[in-house]
Amino acid sequence: MPFTPLVTAGIETALNTFLWRDKALKPARQRLLGKVLRVQLQDFATPVVLVFSERQVDVLSAWDGEADCTVITRLSVLPKLRNRQQLTALIRSGDLEVQGDLQVVQNMVSLCDPGRV
């Protein structure tokens, strides 16, 4: 996929702009420190790998190491993840498959939830 670097750079810029510059979100970000979240979209062959650090999130299309959590879903399901209350329902319905540490995806969803405190 020749536009993969452009896509990952766009996602990385958006996440760092909205989630890493807000000092009020620091406690939520701390829970993801050092974690790796792999998102495999059934609509695309290339995964999106989120590597969380103190200062930013790096978005990659490949990761040689083990991910702490792998999420397998469709692109159309991602907007539903903005509401953390839907997470369990999405898993039960089969729209979202989680492999590994469920807490990682729960923390990411909580961080992205517009209703967060």
C-alpha cells in the first residue's frame, strides 16, 4: 500500500494533537505508557500499531515485537469506540475481537471518549 506512510502519519498527528497536548488527560495517558496496541482492520491488509510513550503516541504500519493487545474489527466500527459504554456490546456482538490485554483497549477507548472527565 503506497499511501500507508501518509495514513499512519495523519493518524499519528491527529492523536498527538488531540490526546497528548491536553494536560488534563495525562492520568489517562499514563495508563497506556509503554503499551502497544495493534488494530487490524478487516477492510485493510496493513495493521495500525499504536506505541504509547510519555511524550507521544507513535503510529506504525508494522511492529516486530509482541503487541500488548490486538483489536480486530471493521473500519465502520471504529466511530462506535468513542463511547466506552459500547465496548462490551461490540465484543459480545462479534464486531470487535480483542486478543491480549483487554485493559489496553479499555484505556484507549476511555481516553478517546468525549464524555471523559
